[in-house]
Amino acid sequence: MTKALQKAFEVASQLPDREQDDLAAAIIEEVRAEAAWEKALSASLPELERLAEEALQEYRAGRTKPLDPEKL
């Protein structure tokens, strides 16, 4: 455990029990959500690489235009 996380837990330990439980649930949910995001991103990497290569080919072939944010 890092010193920063240990300090955060020390500070959190001063909260009332209910708030500690809420914080613990939020931390667990965040860690799980991050793991799910990483898994989904890893699974989509081949498709993202294919799309990036396709976009580069279109750019190199002159089939793209500069993006004008004012026209979005």
C-alpha cells in the first residue's frame, strides 16, 4: 500500500461508521469499474487499430478535410 493511500485510510478512519462504509463501497465500485473499462478497451484494441489505420489511409489519400469546430 502506498503512503498516500495509507494516509487516506487514516483520515477516512475518523469518519462515522456509515460514512466509512459508503466510502468503502465507492472505492470498490470505482476499482471494479476501472477494471471493466480496461478489459473492454483491451478487447477493442484490434478494432481501434484498424480504424486508426483506415483513417490514416484516408488522410494520406487526401480524402479528409480539416475539422471546423464552429460547424459542429
